Amino acid sequence: MSITVLASFQVKTEKVADFLAACRELTEHTMKDKGVLFYELQRNNENANLFVFVERWESRADLDAHLATAHIQKAFPIFLECCQSEPVVQVFSPVF
């Protein structure tokens, strides 16, 4: 069963460029990960410092493998440095 992930980031104004550079690199690598169906960074239309990764994975195992990759391990400390608060990661499963 596929799963959807929403990962939200409230980024410091002075760190947006660093955050976007890390996201660009992460996305390039992630699109090669096994089981990724959709992986896209979105920016809030009303709050330019609020970003969300919208992700769709074939399975929880594929997501877990992604979370263990070198590219996510490299990106996450940069995300923490760039954000005003801890990222909010939510995992969803289809109801129907």
C-alpha cells in the first residue's frame, strides 16, 4: 500500500537560499530512490518562508530506506539549521 508524506518547514528568511539549495540536491538524489512515486517541494502562497515536501512512496519500507540514505542524512542537519522550529513530518495512508 502506498503512503503519502507531508514534511513542513518554517524557514528563517536569511536561510531560504541555503534551504532551497539543500532541497534541490536532495530532490535530485531522491528521485532515484526505490519506490518514490512523487516528490515535490511546494511553497506557501501566503507565507513565503513556509515550505512542504509532498511525497508519495510505494511502501513504508521504501520510505524507511529513503530516510536511511546518505542524501537525507546530509540534508536534515541543514534543514534544522535553516528552520525556525522543528520540521513537522506527517505520514498518511489511503482510506479507500
